[in-house]
Amino acid sequence: MASITIEIQDEQLQKLQELASSQGLSPEKLLKTSLNTLLNSPETKMTRAMDYVLEKSAELYRRLE
């Protein structure tokens, strides 16, 4: 099995931990489940989700500059 490492802001980590906790999951399990859902959904939904993530990431990067 492969692994991947990403960098996220402290605020994002806190939100991820809170969301995972509210679902009774670890942050890792929540991310794995979310990724599986994303990858197994029809391509149009996946494309919209990727566009949304890319748009939000671009916004965050602009704020960091």
C-alpha cells in the first residue's frame, strides 16, 4: 500500500479533527472514506469536487502570499 503526505494549515487540521471526532472516526479514516467516495462517484461529481478543491486551494495560496 502506498502513502501520501500533504501539508495543511493548522486551522484546517483542527476542523478535520473536529469533523472526524463528531463522526466517531480518526482524521485518517475520514480522509480515506472521503477519498473513496470521491473516486467512486460518477466523473461529473468528481470533476466538480476537484474544481471546488482547486478553487479553494488557489484562494488559500493567494492569502498566503
